[in-house]
Amino acid sequence: MEKKKKLLIETVVLGIVSAGLYFSLYYFEDTIMMWSKGYKESGWLFLTPLVVAFIFSAVHGTFTSHFWEFFGIKAKK
């Protein structure tokens, strides 16, 4: 039962972080788009969309995995 409680807490935290990332993406959309255009003064900031995509993928993927595991649904091996 302790494992299930820990899994629930991790799932909720990851869900909140994932929702926060989506909110931040929409709230700071103009800034992110400006950075992604790769202006000369911004240097490597044109990589911003790639970094954002990797962060979203890691957080949302982990959240989804925990979510299904909490309900007892696991991938077939």
C-alpha cells in the first residue's frame, strides 16, 4: 500500500509540473518564439524549441507512465 501511495504522490506532482509547463509555454509563447528565431545577439537560443520539446517529453512521458501504472495497466513485454 505504501508503494501505491508514493506512486500517487509522484503522479500528482508530475501532473502539476506538466500542467505548469503547458501554462508556461502558452504564457511565454512570444518570448519563446522570439528566442527560437535565432537572432544574432541571442547566440544558441535558437535551440529553445528543441530543449522545450525534450523537457515536455520527459515530464509528460514520466507522468503518463506513472498514471497508467497507478491504475495497474502495464506495457506488454
